[in-house]
Amino acid sequence: MKTISFNELRRIKDSLPDGSIQIIADTLGINSETVRNYFGGTNYKNGEIIGFHTEQGPDGGIVLLDDTTILELAMKILKDNNIN
């Protein structure tokens, strides 16, 4: 479990190189919309929400992530591409 600000979660997503969402989805065998939803998207028609709970507050609010697998893959992609 991990707590992160919503704005930080979105910053991580926005920093990912093109195609990273699909790479994460393919690696985990899930829909790319589910990965986008993990980062705060709201396309529940084509994707699911995975362990994402929000609480209103400063910096976009707080997000409690039950499962950090997607976040860990995103951080690895950023590290591998020397993106901070």
C-alpha cells in the first residue's frame, strides 16, 4: 500500500515516454484504459479501476494505492529513460 498525492501521480504519468501505458498494460496483461484509470483517468467503460482510493485535500488530494505494481513499472520506465 502507498499514499501519494494525486498531482504527483499525474506528474509521473505525464512524464512517461510515449507508448509506456501500453507497455505497462501488455506486461501486466490488462487493458491500457485500466492503466490510465490507475493514474486518475475515468474511462470505466473500457477499463477498470484498480486499488485507487482518493481523499480530497491539498495538491489534488491524497491517493491510497492498494497495489503499487503499475506505479513501480512506471517508475522503472522513468529510471530506465533517465527521466526524473
